[in-house]
Amino acid sequence: YYRQPGHFFIFYLIAAGASLSATSLFRLVGCVCPNQVISNAAGGITLVLLITTSGFVIIRPSIPPWMIWAYYLSPFSYGLRAFVINEFVTPKWQDELAPPVPGIPPMSLGDKALTSLGFFTERKWVWIGVGYLYGWYIVMTIFSIISLALQNPEVPRAQLPDEDQIQQARDQANKRRQQLLSRKTNAGANGKSAIDAAAPSASALPQLASSANLSGTISSSLPFQPITLVFKNLRYFVPNPMYSRRVAKAAAKAAAASAAAAKDPEQAGKQNEGDAPGADSAAHAQHVKDEEKLMVSERLELLKGLTGYVEPGVLTALMGGSGAGKTTLMDVIAGRKTIGEIQGDIFLNGHPKEQRSWSRVMGYCEQNDIHSPAATVREALLFSSRLRLPASVSDAQVQAYVDEVLDIVDMMDIMYKLVGMPGESGLSVEQRKRLTIAVELVSNPSVVFMDEPTSGLDARAASIVMQAVRNVARNGRTVVVTIHQPSIEIFESFDMLLLIQRGGRMTYFGHLGEHSSALIEYLSRVPGTPPLPAGYNPATWMLEVTGGSMATMVQPVEADWPGLYLQSELHRDCEVKVDKLLARDAAECAVLSVGTQYAMPFWAQFRVLMHKFNLAYWRSPGYNFTRLAMTLVVSVFYGVIYYKEGQITNPSTIGNVQNIMGIMFSSSNFLGMVNLMSVMAVVGYERVVFYRERGAAMYDAFAYGFAIALVEVPYLLVQSLFFVPIMYWMVDFQHTAEAFFLYFVMFFETIAFYTIFGQFIIYITPHQGIAQVVAGGLNFLFNIFNGFVITYPDMPSGWRWMNRIVPPTWILYGLGIAQLGDSDNLIQYPGPDGSLPTVKDFMKTRFGYSYSMRWWCVLIMAAYILFVRITSILALKYWNFLRR
């Protein structure tokens, strides 16, 4: 640029005004639109209108008279015009004459550049542009304020179940049950059926009060192997974020000095006399010492030598104050931790845990209820059940088992209700909790972990959820539940309690007893423990006296509760019981083995995933209908703006070529970025669901990746049919079958690439906000190096490799060369000898395009699409942004 302070500060003023005007406009769009999907669509339409009428992708004289109003209204046009005039009216461009053209008066190089691209040459347009940009910012900000003041939020629509549909489903479920029962009866006429023999017998389970009433349990239509879980001396270490190497070295030096002083007591005494601190300084020193202690250790120990067991049919509560390590212990046992180091032993039926088999027989109900929003309740259960039950279980058995689970969790009446988005639509919080339990239960697990299933629920909803939890345990499954300050009714429904104190140390492990009598007796034996007040919740009393929660009625007892437990008879009984269980199960039970990593083969996984995503996409009008409607509007808009601009005149002009290349550049970039940004919201939420399903070993990442890519194909084809035929014939491109088909294929590959590239960016970034920033930055690089803003021959030789590796290069190459690469019309761009070249020669010398490369561009883009798809699947498989 021209290096002069006045022009520099004017450039800065224009840039700031352009940024403010665009920000205020899109802020207004966001304020006016009712949701993000419509806002994205409206913002996209606004953006394409601003870009196409800015005077860059189509020059001002070529804009049809019926659309010229948009040029004089667009802040982009005022900003661009001010930019170019501020540069081209400088002496750098005005003191040199442009190459002469026959029939055209001589003019300066700057004026020639401005007039050839349809810009004005008067300097007054610079200040008109500056004033317009800042005035636009003020007006749009005022409109945004008015919009926020007048608009109201959307009201969720009520959803009522179809009684006839539900009754029909109940009848079908009963019919399936009767058919399965009839088969079992016939098979067991001469003895037990294979299924009955594999099911756990009542005598094999502990005789507990909670299992006295077996009504409402899941039938043994599917066998499962009861599992006794034992963990010994379990420790868990994580990197210390406060660790300081400098403080650690200083502490080591101080320790060495103390050791040396200990060898010379006389010198140490003199030093202590000189440094005797007062009370305040001593307290401060202790505080500093505690802080330094945290900074000295390179690792933090979150679990400290925990030992315990959980038996089939026993409902075990895992409790403790906030930060005690309840969820940490559950994640460690379940194998869900992604960072840190685990020490100790975990045994399943007396044998060391093997994670691949463990994932297949375990259900993990996370605290956050994460489900695909476009599935119904029954579809979510069928999906989980089909992928987690072995192929030997027929589809009829899967459906019958799902019906049983729907009954157990009391969701039969809402089985056809969409899950929806949390807090926006679909299921309530309590219903989501029950669905989370059911999704794990339909996998027929032997062990079920539940992380605070009653969190955020009222008393009635919590009671309903806990009834479902009790039903699971009654069926002989091993159930562990973390729970925080439950009601008396919920607390006393548990059989066993494992209590952890802050710091990951065990305070109590044993039976609760009737009305929590065993727990109360144990804690009351500690001197100074206040008695349980009449009618007071034993769970709250327990947490208060042990310091696990803030005291309300009972003061905490100043005692080393974990130390007391290690010295107690309860701890010794636990150690003895653990040894007995290990010895018994190691002798009686085989090593847990499930054969393959996944329950279903690869193509069955792919088929089930395709079914899921087909339904999800069909039920996502906010995503698909919006982008299709937007494509239709944009195709008509381009046709109107570029009406009859596709034909090359003879002789042609640079402006004519600029218009045609501008169509290719702006349409491919805009609709590609619309797809990229739109797919991020869909894939971003589904990735969270994928992390949960991957932890349950439901399917291979490649089956998931190819399914979520191929489900896009029909919608991308419809999108191409909406855009290409309308825009192609209105713009009046070449009337040949090859040119039309090539344009259609290249456009389809363009939107397919951007869609898959959007999925790729989501998979390599922690969350959607960062993904959008990364996408914007990469699109900026694409636009700089794709050969439109700076053509390939004009690029510095050291940067030409960037042109060849960015995919939009080949998009622009294929689209542009198909229309211009074989034209023999002359163009008003004199060569070195003063003669006018043909358009195809101009494309070769100016853009570096060869007509023989047109179908190679199709193959290159297909290779890019395949490469990005495989890379994104690998990223999804091996990059985990779920930190646990």
C-alpha cells in the first residue's frame, strides 16, 4: 500500500467502520430471529446479499437495474469503494499511465484499474463511505435495542401422547411377551431352557430385605451373568495444576538444611531462638506452608487406598461431601478416566478386570442426561439394545426386552415422545433421568453404575427414579449409586453404604441396617458424637457429624474418621469378606470373556446407525429445511443478480471474466460455508452422545463416521438440484451437456466437502465456539490462496504451494475452466506485442488454468472428501476432549 500517514489512518478508519457496521447488522439479525437456526439462515441470506452487491464479485455496471438499490444500500459496497479509492488515487498509481487500448483515451493506471472494475474515481467517495459506515452502526444498534425491548421468548409447545398409539404398542408388547413365553415353555418341556439355565437363581443371590418383593422386576427372558465386584487398595493420582518446580526445589533445599541442622542441635537451637515467631506470624507461616505443600507435590492423590466389594442383588450407596471423590471412584472402577494414574486391583468374579469385557457387561448412567434429541424414547432404547446385545439375540427378543424395560421405568405412556433438547423441548428432567437408566438397562448389564440419578429432581420425581433403581437391583444385578443428601425414604432403601471423606479416604463401609441402625450404632460409638435427633434424616446427620456437609443442627465431631475406620472391626470384616469373595469366585467362576470388542458386527452397526441418523435428519427441519430453503432463495437471487452474465461477448472484457469467476467464487464459498456452519451445531451435540456411547463399546468409530457422512448425501443432492438448474440457466452459462453436468458434479462435491470439513473441525476442537473461530480462520486462508483474490501466477513463488493444497483452489479451477477454458473469443487485455489474446489463453496466463484439467479437478475433490472423512474419523476415534 501507499506509505503515507494520512492514507494509513484513513485505511484504519474505514476498517474499523466496516467491522462495526457488520457487527451491528448481524447483532440485529440475532436479536430479531427467534432461535439460532433461523438466525444462521437469515444471517447467511444477509451475508450473500452484501457480498454479491459489494461491487467485487460482480462489478457495478453489470448489476441489473432492478438490483442496483442493494448496491447503494450495502455497507460492504461503501467500505470496499472507500478502500480502493483511498489507495488508487495516490501518486503511486496516478503518476503512471495504463497500457493504451485502441479507441479508449489514455488514463492513469489507478483510474484504469478503478473504471475497469466499475468504481468511481472521485476522492469524495472515501468520506461518504466513512460517514455511511459509522451512521449504519448507530442505526443498527438502535434497531437492536428496540428489538430486544419488544420481543418475547418462544413458548414451548405442549406434547400430548396419542392414547390409541400407546394402547396399540401395549398390545404388541404383550403379544411379543406371550410368543417368547410360549417358546420357552415348549423348549423347557423336558427340562430347563438354555435361557432359564443361564439366568441367576434366587438362591445364588444374597437374601436381602429389599429383594423380598420381586414384583416389577425384569424377567429373565435374556440371561446375564451375576458379577461380584471387588476393589483392593484403590488409589488414583492426577497431575497437580499448582505444581511449581521452583517451589519444589526450594522445599527440597529447606528439607536438606533441616536435616543438617538436626545433626547440630546447638546451632539449631540458636537459630530457633533468633527466629521465634509471634502468634500471628505463626498462623501466616502455617498458611504459607499449606499453600507450598500443594505446590511441592507433582501429583495429587484423589483416592487413598480404598477397599470394598459389591454383590449381585445389593443396592449400594456411594456417598460423601462435595469433592470427596464419589464420582471419581465410580469412574475409576468403570474405567472411564482419561487422565491420571490408577493403582490397586479391581476383580470381577474373582479375576482381574479386563476393560474390553468389562465395558460390555457394565451400564453407566451419567449425571448429565445425554441423548440424541431427534429420537423417540422407544427408538433410543431399541438403538442401545440392538447394538449392545449380541447378534444371537433376535430382533423380536430385543423389542420384547425393550418393552419390559419401558414398563419397569414407567415410560410406556411416553414411549413415542421425542427426547428433545434439555430445557427446550421433549422430556422433562425426571423423564430424562429415567431414560438414562433405561438406555443402560436395555443392554442387559450385569453391573449398573448410576451417578446421582436424583440430582435436580423434586421429591416425587426422585421417588419415581429410585423405584426404577430398586427394580434393577431386585433382578440380581450389581448396582452402585452415588447420591447426595437423599431423603430418609431414599436413603433407607439402600442395603450397603460406602462413605468417603474429602481427600478420597473411606469413612464407613458396611450394611446400613434396618432404619440405618448399623450406621447409627457405628458412628455413635465415637466419643463426642451427638445423638441422632428424633425425626432427623440419618443421611444428613451422618454427613454433618463426619464433616461431609455444612452443619445445620448437628456440630461436626473433631475426629479422624478415616483413621478410626481403619482401626475398626468394620474394616477388618471388610478385609476378611473381600478375601473370601475372591477365593470363592476365583474357584467357582470363569474369567469374564465376551469374545469381540463389539456385540454386533461392523455392517450391522452401520445399518443401525444409518437408521438412527436417517430418522434424526428427517426430524430436523431446523437444519435441513432451512438450508434447502436458503439454497433455493440464493439460487434465485444469484440468477437475478447475474442474469445473462454467463455468456462471453466478443471481444470480452476483464469485467466480464471477473463476473463469471465471481459467481463461481462467491456461490461455492457462501453455500459451502452455510453447510459448514450449519452442520457444526448438529454434529457438535451428537459428539457428546458419541462419547457416552463409545464408553459403552456400542460401535466402531468408522461405522459411526461413515453413517453420519452418508446420511447427508440425499440432502446434498436435493440442495444441488435446488441450486444448479435454476442459477445455471438464469445466468446463461454454456448450453452443453458436458458443461452442465461438470458444473453439477463440482457443486455437489463443493457442498459435500464443506459439510464433511465442518464435521472434521468439530472433531478436532474442544467445543463449537472454538470450531467456528477455526472455520472462519481457515476459510480466510482458503479465500486468500484459492486463486481468485490473488491468481496463481501473481503469487510469490514461496507461497504457491498453498494454492495447490487448499481444496477451494480445485473447486474454483473446475467451475471456472468449464465455462471459460474453451472460449476462442478475444479479450481486451493487450499482450506484450499489443495483440488481444483469446479468453482461454487469458485463463491460462492470468489464472494458470488448463482446460484439460477440468475432470481431474473432479477426481482431486473426491480424493479430498475421502481424505477429510477418514481423517475426521481417526480424530474422533483417538482425540478425546471429554476430560475425566
